[in-house]
Amino acid sequence: MKLLNGKKGVIFGVANSYSIAWAVAQMFHQHGARLAFNFATERLEKNVKKLTESLDGSITLPCDVSDDEAIKRFFEQLDQHGFEELDFLIHSVAYAQREDLGRSFSQTSREGFRVAHDISAYSLTAVVQAAGDRLKKQSSVVTMSYLGAERVVPNYNVMGVAKSALESSVRYLAAELGDRQIRINAISAGPVNTLSARGISEFLDLQKHFAERAPMKRNVTLEEIAGATLFLCSDFSTGISGEVLHVDNGFHIMAM
């Protein structure tokens, strides 16, 4: 059974084959979706296109989510490729300056705080705003978060604060767009070894701690995160909006 057969949507955030966004893309393609992708810089263009061209019918265009004009052009170009109406939008974008992740939170620079919130949090609102009426009735928007939005995670620092803003944005957007039957949710995934995760000091120790203390005694997989995203974009989740779905083998329920 193909849960997204005949549906079309956009996936923001594919960087390489280890990206959560790429795992989502592969699963969505297997379930019949036609996909559009962005690349943020010329440096990423070749790598992203090499991946996405393996998915029949997909389109990949430039879009820096920190640039409103670039976002506007991206959606206008999508219109020319048959993406005038969207069934889903996946936001898997996060960035903080390495130096701000490598020092204590109290030493976060003003510019570092701005950059982390602009790219990791505000960009969700920016792409939803630009998508506008292209988002169909019963369409689904999903963004990627992490437990550091709710609790202090060592070395996550300003990114945790940005993820808190992202999750709050999900609730406000869900409340606003619900009358159009557009649902917006977040997935709070357990730690996976992505390019951005490697920027967190002692990340491998974090994964080890997670596997030892999660009720299921293991780390979450990219496929499990992609599967939860598929559910939230399928017709089986039409009653769910404004939710933060934890896909972390139960780690978030543990107190000690």
C-alpha cells in the first residue's frame, strides 16, 4: 500500500546521504510521492542533485531559507514544474555557528543567537508563509526537533533554545492554519549521526548515553524517523496537529 500515491510535496534540508531529510525522501518516493528539493549553496548543489536525481520525477532548485526573496523564487519556479499545489512540506533545517555550540550557553554571541533562530526556527514560518495557498486542504507540514528543546542537553546550547522556538512556532502555526485543514507537527527525534549532529561536542557519548537509558536500549534509526514522518503526512493522521511526536525509543519519558 502506497500511502502517498499521487501526492506532491517539498522537502527542505537534504545535505547528504546521512540526512534525516534524505531518509524521508527515499521513503516518500517508495510510497508514490513526487518530490521537490532545495539546495542552499553552490557547494551543496552537486551532492544534493546527485542524490535527488535518483528519484524519478523529482525537481531540485536553489533556495537559501535565510533569504525571503530566494524562498519566493523557489516556490514560483516550482509552479512551473507542476507543483502549484502541495500535499506536504517537510522542514528539516537547522544550523548554529560551531563556536556557539563549543562554548557555554551564557557565552553565546548576539549574532550566533540570531543565526541559530533565523535558520533553525524562523525558516519554518518563512517557507509556510511563502507556500501560501499552494498548501492544499488536508496538507501536512512536518518539522524536525530534538529533546534539547524541552530539557538541557550538554553542549546543545543555543540550538536547544532555537528548537524551543521552533516547537512553539508549530503550535501557533497549527492554531492559525487549522481552519484551512492544514496540519503542522514536529518530530522530536533521538540522536542520529547526521552532519549537523557531528558539530555537537561529545556527540558519540550522547548517543551511548541515549542507548543505555532509553527503554528500548538502542538508538533510533533514520528509517524509524522517516516512517513517523510518513505517518504524519498520510491520510491516517488527519486528526493530529500542533503535536510534538517523540521518536526516541522512549528516552523522553525517563527521569533518571
